[in-house]
Amino acid sequence: MKIEDIVNLTDGVLTNEPQVQAIAAATVFPSKVEHGDLFFSSVQEDIDKAIEQGAYAIVYDNKEIIKKDDEIAWIEVSDIKLAAFKLIRYVTLKKEAEFFLLEPHEMSFLKMILTHKSNIAFMADDWRKVFEQILNSDDYLFVGTDKELLGLIKPDIKKLKDDVEGYLIGDTLFKSTFKVGGYVYQEKDLAPFHLDYLLRVVNFCDTYSLPYDIERIKYTRHFIPVFIDTNLQSTGQGKSDRVAIFTDNLDDISRAREYIKRSNNWVKSIVLTPPKTKIEGIDRPHWFETEDELKDILKNIHFNYAFIYKADRSILNTIKEEYSLF
């Protein structure tokens, strides 16, 4: 690509009169720079290293950068991240790639049920890694959960659709029997209010001919129930009426508590969170700052279901690795 094209695509300013006229490839990592490359950075040390490795052009947004080589192109931009993604937009148009914004639960289920991950790229939340993914991947489908980042690539980013037939047949808070595509799946490890996420993922896989297996369903990191005794020892499902439910989001806590109100009036539930966490419908949850405080609450307060927000299940050191961490 010609230097003048880089300047135009990034809305940059060429601040010198370089000897080089074109670049071979682009990167944001100094360790990946090869002879003839374009390098995006505003860190002096990284730029110096890139030049040593043969960079032909530097895109930067730090006016304090010392330009140690007048023969290469120096392109100043107002924001290096925006400039990098302006180049990415051009690349994606040529690739005819498609991008989808997924909710975290959807991403978890997609990673879980896919049996072969060819032709699809799971985008990182780091813009530099995403830059490299798109430039160096032959995939035509890209999925991510970072709305701001995806918005830099496609202003009208797509979301998953609710176009697959499926419904619950029977459920408890921790098990769901449901029908999808003419098949019944019996008592899967799935909270009933997570079925909609799964159905959207199944529709996505069907639409783009991605191979999947719903039998792979397990609890995700967003909602992990662990049956425990009074000593906080894991007992296995159905062997205790005390359950510690580890969750990384407040919405699941609210939806689970609504489910309990509708179907299990006898259940006493408590909510444990870090200090000053606000949850709709709860004036004051049980706050904890340390793992020891969390354990003390679980040991000393009567409950059937304990919803634990932003704590690692490893605090119950007898829990076995039986659930997916995706």
C-alpha cells in the first residue's frame, strides 16, 4: 500500500518527505515488525525497536516522539486507535467479512457448543490484538462482546437474531428441559432464563453453517450453582438444600430471584456482594470485602440459595472442575 493511501485512510498528516513510497504490511506490536512494515505506536522505545527491525512508516499521536530516521514515513494522527481502525475498515471491506456484537452469555454458549471453530474468529477486548486478528486472519466471521471496539469497525454492527424455534418444556432454577429444532434436551445444566441466549446462538450457527452440539451445554462462568453443606463443603447436585450461586453479573441475580418468587415461595435467598454494590429490589445485600468475610456470612446466616457476586468459586476449595469456564 502506498504511503499516500495510508495518510488518506488514517486522516493523518505526513510530517516529513520520506524516501520510502509504500509499505508491505502493518502491525501494532514491535516484536512483529518486519522489513517494509507500517507500525502503529506512540511509545518511543517501541518505535525505535520497530525502526531497527526495518519499519518503513510510523503512525503516531504523540507530539513528543523523536524521529530518529528521516528516510521512513512519519504520519501524525489525532488518535492512534481511531487511525488504526480506519485502516481496518478498509481491510474488512476488501475481505467482505461480517462482524457480530454478542452478549457475554451468547459468547459463552457459542464457544461451548461449537464443535469446530473454523471460519470464525473470537475477538479479544484489546484493540491491538483485534487489529492483528483482522489483518492476519482468513476468517470471514468475527464475533466480540466489546460494543465500543466493534463500533470502530462497523457503525451498524449486527446482533444475533431470535429466529429459531425453541421453548422450555420443564425447568427448575438449575435444570432445563427444552425443545430446539425438533429435538428434546432433557434436564440440561441451564438456568431457564438463559435459554433465549442459547436459541440465538443456535440460529446463528444454523445461518452460517457452523457445526455445533447442544449436548455440550454446561453452566457458564456467568451462573455457577454449587450445592454445599453447613461446612461449605461441596455435596453434589440434589444432596443439599443449600446452594452457593456464583455469578459475574447483576442481571442474572435479579432474574433468578424473580424466578424463585414465581415458583419457590419456600426458598430463602440471600445476596452477597462487594461493598456499595446496588441491586434493584434489595436495600442492602450482605457486603463482603474478603474471602473470610464471605465464608463467615455463608456459615452464620440461614439460606437456601446464596447469590454471590464477583467472587471466585475457589473460596470453596472442595469444588471440582466440572463446569465450563467459557
